[in-house]
Amino acid sequence: MPGAAGRLLKGSVCKYEHTPDEDFIIDRHPLHANVFIAGGFSGHGFKFSSVVGEILADLATGGTTSHNISPFALSRFATA
């Protein structure tokens, strides 16, 4: 690509999002029972997008999922 080293026309920052323990959050909002939260997927999270979509669809349509999502509970960040 002979012209690739030309003048920079535009630059931008890539936002990298992760939780303090670097694991995902998949949970019901603590104040709004009809809202589900899913986050912390930067880096390797894209590989799990199909199962996370399935989990969120299960939760949104039936309120429960057959997948064990307890390790991803928002409450794990609560302080004693």
C-alpha cells in the first residue's frame, strides 16, 4: 500500500470497557425489574455475543434463563 504512510486525516480513541474483576455483568437492574444490564465485554467479550444474546432474550421474554449467570451478578461489587 504505497500511499498508506500519508498524512493522518482523522484519528479517534477506542473505548475499552471492563469491570474491576474483568468479568462480565449480566443481571437485572436493582431498581427496575424490567431492565437487564449486560456489560464489560471489551477485549474477549465479542466471542460470547451469541450466548449473551440468547441469555438476554430468555430474560426479556421469560424472566429466567437456563444458563447459570450467578457469577455475573451485579451484586458481587456490593461492599459489606
